[in-house]
Amino acid sequence: MRFHCTKKLLDLLGKSSKLYDSDPLPVHPVDKVINQDELYDWHASVTEADGSYIVTFINDLTSFPVAVGLFDLESMHEVFEAFENVLGEVMLRQKIDKQIVFEYLENLEPPVLTKTISRAKTGPLSAVTIDAKNRLYDEEFTTYFDPVEFTIELSEIPRVKNGKAFDPAENWVDIWDERTKLEDGYLRPVVSDEFLTEDGQPTQADWMAFYETVDKIKKAAPWRKISDDELIAVMDPDTEEWIYCSVMGRLGEFSGIGLFEGKKGLESLVKVYSVDHFIPDYQLKSIQDCLLLSFVSRTDIETDNFERLQKLNLLENNYYFLPEIMKHTPGFVPWSILSKAEVRRATLILSQILIVISKLGYEDSLPRLMDGIVTSRFKQEGKWETSEHPLPDLKSLFDQESYVFKNEIVIHQIKKAPKSNISIQVDAAHAPAVLQEHPQDRPYYPIINLCVEEASMEVLSAVTYPEMKQNPEHILECVVEVCKEIRPKEIIVRNHTIEWVLADFCNKSDIKLVKRERLPELDEVIIQMENEFS
């Protein structure tokens, strides 16, 4: 049985083993689990108050939770023995056959530890850990903790997945009922040799053509000639969509090329160049929309990219400047699984960039992003040509019609609420936790709507939704609940984000709407959330 543990839990297990004068359990590399039977995979975290620890687990297949404790640091090494005892007792109370319980728990010995898998399962785990933490702050509760009863209680709390509520306890029992109906092999982890991917998997020839072009890019080193904001646009001859290409690395810190497709891609590119370089990582999750080719060291390369190079015999003795291709989509975890069409198009676009680069001298320059024109490659009457092409009006990329707030009853309630001099920062950001609906699906960052009181940094409202884009109704629900209790003097939002959602509401509620480049107080709150569950 495999346990994917947060860094905090792994650190505590290591310290506990030293105090107990025993060797810590090894932490294994994170294997691909998309082909594994997730019934045998658990994610685990830990929460602490006043030196007491509760370790929380959640099953990757069913979201069934288990909580064990209370531990001090010296006894933390007993976590997995406690897990076995608690889960076994709970399964027996659920009337699951004793032989099944025994055979399942037999797979626990010895436990296999890894780090959390791309944090893809830590969304549900976070909710369970928060429930456990709330209990730890209950003084009466800390004097007596029954992990079996608490686990049963946790398992009966409805959770939400893909917009639908479900009962983890029912999920857990149902999966065992289903498996016991199978004639044989119901307790064996199901492993497939097939690599699950999108329809239209690239062939070996597709990848070889791509990497041959990439090798030419590497040798040409365009980042020595071109600045980040000197763009090259290539029209896809099949879709007639412009792909805006940014060559990155003039400063020497990073080398790569971003391929930004169409209007959405260009909007993403403009945002990347217009934001402060110290913007928190969680903001970037909602900005970048591109295929990103980068060159990294062997220790930094993503697993799928490394294995692909290995299978194609392209590693040789190279340790640095290995090519990594990742798909960045707003709201989603960066993704290395590309379709045949994406690989072929990336190969085509990169080959056209090479042509432009080959004609540039070291003293030559290209039009910059803010010049309103771009050097372009396009196919006309069967022949590729180069010319300067006008860019869309960059300001118009961010134009969005204001959302009209029509609930007059709510407006009346807010105007009657007590006035206050507080300022509230509001944002709809991607949460630090990651969700994944199915092992084949791409993990994503759910939206969290936050209202934070600026002076005290108190979180007035924080609501997470299993969605990847800003929803004006959900943003307003969050703000309305706060403003019904106390009407702030102003609501502060980040430039070019959600002012279009709140403008009409603030106007009708007599609340000043302020736009700023940065919201450091709100950023700090989200960073703290991220640290809690990383």
C-alpha cells in the first residue's frame, strides 16, 4: 500500500524515527499512478496544536478519510500501525467481510512512502485536515480522542466533487460491494501497460521530428539575439490562427520559447509582461496559456519528458539543457501529455521561427510587443512569406462588459447595513490545492473567492468552487455575504481582473471600488494557505 505524504508529515516521521533511534522509512520516487488501482493509494497530511498531532489520510479512489492520533513527536513513527488498526476496526463496523479486511490490510506491510503526487489529491485531503485541526483547538476534545469514532464521523460528512455532493462512507462501502461481486482477482491492484493519453497519440516519428527541430533551436540559441518582448507570429496554415512566439532567456536565467495561440494566447502573453515579476506563483496559474519549450537540467526535468527522451535514445551523456515541452492552460496543472496535432503544429511553428532567426544578425532587432506590429510568417499560395503584421489592439483584449447586478432586495439590505471604515480586498484566484476528477484527467486548481480585511488581514469570506474560471455569480455571493453584515468604505481589486464583476454592484451599493496593481495583504493570505498544505 502506498502513502503519498506532505513534506511536513515526512519531516515529522523522520524526526520521530531519530528520537526512537530507528531508521526512518525510505521515501520512494513518485511513480506514475495513472495506471494503478487507486484503492491502494492514500494521501496523508498532519495537523498540530500545542505539541499534539493528528495524521489524516484520504483514499485516492473513494475519498474515504481516516484520522489517527493523538501523537507527540516521539510516537509519530507509530502512525501506520495506528492507521491499520483504525481502518480495520472501521471496516468491520461497516460489515465488510473479515477476510476482505484482512487481505486488504495485508498490503499495508511494509508501507511505501512517496511525496504527494503533483498535489493532485490534496484538495479533498485539505478539507479533512481542516476538520481535524478544528477539533484540536477544542480543549474538551484534546483530552479524549477516539480515532475510530472520529473517522466514522469524518466519513459521513458530505463532500463535493465535480459540482455534486457525495458521501465518502457510501463510496467506500460501495466499492467493496462491487469488488466482491467479481469472480476473482478483486483484491489485486489493476495495472495496465498502456499509457493513457489523449486521442491521437503522437507517434515515435512525430516526436523525432519535433526533437530534431528543437535541437536546431538549441544550437541557434535565439535568446542570445532576441529579447522576450520581440515577438514572431506564425499563422497555422490549417486553422489560419496566429501563434505568437516569445523567445525567452536574454537575461540568462531561463532559456525557452513560448507558443501563445490566438487572441487568448496573446492576452495571456500581455498579462505575463505587464505583471510585476514578484507576483506570487498562484497568480501565474491563471495567466499563462501556451505551449512552453524550455531547456532544463536533468534534476529539474519533468518525468514524462525525461522518459520520452530516454525511450528515443536522446539523452546520451547530457545533464544540462535538456528540452522540456509543457502545456500551460489557465487553471490547470502544467501538462506534458500532448496530442499528435499539438506536437506536429509545435514542430511546424518552431521550424518557421528558425527561418526568421537565421536571417537576423546580432545587431538586428524585431518589433516589440508594444509597437503594435509583429514579424510574421504565413503561407500564401503555397509559399511561406515573411512580413510585418499589425497586432490587435492590446487594450481591447481586456475589455469586458460590466456584469449587471439586478437583485434590488440585496442592494437595499446592504445599504441598511452598518457603515464601516474598513477596506476589503477581493479576488477570485486559483486555490493552492489541486483537484483531479479521474486518474486520466488533467489536475486543476479550483477557484477560491476571497474577501480579506486589509488592515488586519482577517479572512472575512473564503469559498472554493470546483471550477477553473471566474464565475461572477459566485464572486458576488462571497462579497454580498460580507457586505450584508457590515458595509465597507471600499472594495479593492487587482487591475484587469474582476472589476467588471463588481463595478455595477459597488455603484448601486454606494461602495467605492478601487483598482490596484498589487494586493500584498491578500497575496500573503493565499501564500499562507499554500504553505499549510504543501
